[in-house]
Amino acid sequence: MMPIRILYDNRSRSDSFRSGWGFSCLVGDRIIFDTGEADAPILENLNHWHIPPDRIEAVILSHDHWDHTGGIAGLLDLRPGLDVYICPGFSRETKNKIKEHGGSLVECPCFRAIDSNLSVTGEIPGQYKGLPMPEQALIIRSGSGLTMITGCSHPGVGNMVRRVQEHFPSDPVFCVIGGFHLGDKKEEEIHAAARDLKDLGVSIAGPAHCTGERGIRIFRSVFQDACLDIAAGTEFDLSALPDGIMS
């Protein structure tokens, strides 16, 4: 089993879970991917699932934007010594903050295994408002293939899938979850991005965060029942996804 819990997103599944601008998810009971815009919502949502911070073993930060790194200091204050996987292109300010709060920096210029089922892509070049914005994704291996979790997909979500396929040519990328950074794109560009994932063999999409409400609607129209409803408080098991089971 590989449970995924959405810790933070623009939308919330219920009033019991705090939401806001940003993204974070918990993989299993021990790996946090991104930390949203602030620590309090992440910690409160963890507590709602009765998961104490001392159970967390590592944090992966996708890219150096406040809405994905905002909760790292508060988490490290409660759980110092955590490995924090980042791109080498993160700012000195962010790196220093992680160190000052007791985190152990793990810079990932390329693919790096975390354990037998988890790895990060390492730094993939991307841009935001004309400036470099390198980003990495988390890769989870399960019985159905590979799941890719993204923060904002600044390099382009299709390009990130292609990078994963190049590194794991024998494993299908069957599921992609996270922010796809399509909120400001035209409808035809969003349709093209969704069809691109389909053409790449992706079976299940979970658009969230910066994909935007219009983007999420378009992905639902393309992936239909295979489009996951991602929001703070959503919980699912990767092994159940091919059967469409979510809780």
C-alpha cells in the first residue's frame, strides 16, 4: 500500500482541513512533498490525520517558491535533522533557512533514489516570468507503474513526464498529480497539455493548485472518470487507483 494524503491545496475537501494558496502532500506516513505557504495549516492537517511530526523522515521541495516552501521552517523546528531534498538552483536564502532550522540539505542535480520505491527527478530547467525556475518531481513506484507528483510544473508537465520516461524506459508513468501551472493559459493550450499527457500514456491525472479551476475542468473533460478530485483532505491509495477507489 502507498497512501497519498493531500496536506494543502487551494481547495479543501471539507471544513476540517485548512486550505490556501500552495500545495503539499504526504506520501505514506513519512515523506512530505512541498510545504504550502505556511507551517500552521500543514501541521493542523497532519494532526487531523493523527500523524505526529516526529514520524516524518524527509521533505522534498519541488521548487523555490514561497507557496511550496513556506511551511518548512515550522516543520523543522518540530522535527530538526530532517533530510530536505532540493534543487541546487534554490536561493542561498532558502538554503540558509533550512540549515538554520536544523534541516540537512540534500541537493539533487539529477535523479536520486530515496528508497526502493521513491526517487526524485532532480533539477529540471524551467522558467517563471522569464526567469529561471528549476524544479523537481517526486516519483513513486507501485504495482501499476510510476506516479509523478509535481509542485507547479514550471518546466512543463509533459516535459517532466518525458524526462521520467527517459530515465525509467521500462516503467509506464500511469499517474500524474499536482500543480500543472495552467491557470493563466488559453483553453487551447490547456487542452493541448491534457492531450499531451494522454499521448504520453498517462492514464490518471490529478490536477491541483496552479492548474486553475478552468484547467481542472478541462482535464476532467479529457480524462473523465480518470481525473482525480484533488483538495486538502483528499486521501487515496495508489494501488487502488486503477479501480477508481478513493476515500
